[in-house]
Amino acid sequence: MYVMSTFEHSTYLELALSALEMEKIPKESILAIPLNNRTENRRLLDTIHHSDGVSLFDIGAALATAFSVIGASVGFRLAWGPIVWGIIAAIIGCVTGVLISLWFNIKKRKKQRKLRGKTSELILIIYCDEEKIQMVEEILWDNLALGVATVDNDYQSV
């Protein structure tokens, strides 16, 4: 059986490794793989090949529609007429909506980054017998593993 877990680089990782060795898990059965975490920020604008599911244009389109109706209605009383004022109001509404979406999106990403705080920096894979799985999981959880999973030897991916 394989037990996999993720850790931050800390003294707790070293304590977990030494506790595993004290429980007669050989060094040859332990594999530690460091991860390269993302250093640059994610893109705000999507491409044709990649989308994160967040649209900056939705609120802009809704505000453009609302503003253009109001602008066309008021435009009957103004000098340039309803069509020109409807177009001007639509542009103002679209720009306002995109700026609102952009502001909320940037604010949300900064908040998520602060909330997450802890990032996985290392994957620890331990090969052990089924009898020792519970003990290994307890050691990992006691030493602040960020996540733990077990996999059978005969596991086959699809």
C-alpha cells in the first residue's frame, strides 16, 4: 500500500520522517518530492485555449443594456438625440461594469491568497504494509500534513 501526503517545508516534516523511521519503516520505502509552486499571478483575461470560468464582461453587458435604455430615454430631450445618447450610455455602462468586475476579481484573488496561506511544498510517498497504514496516517496527521491519501498496490489508472 502507498500512503501519500503533502507538507510544507518545516521541522514537522523532519519529525514525521524520524517518527516513521522509529516505527521500522525503512528509508528506501519513503520518497519525498519537492514541488515548484506558482510564482507568477494568474492571468485575468482568458484566451481561446484557456478559461478559468470567470467572465469580466457579464456585468459590463448588463450595465450597458440598462444604461443604453436610460440614455435613449433621456436622449429624447437632449440635443444629439436618443440614438447617440443611448450609444454613449452603453459605452459608459460597459466600461463601468468591466471595471467593477475587474476590481472584485482582483480583490477576491488577493483574499483567497491570504486565506490559503499554507501551500503544499512537498509530496511524501510511503510504501508500507496494510497493517501499518493506520499508524503511518496518524503520524502524518500529528505532524501537520496538509493532506493524506492511501492507494492500493494494484491501483490502475484509467
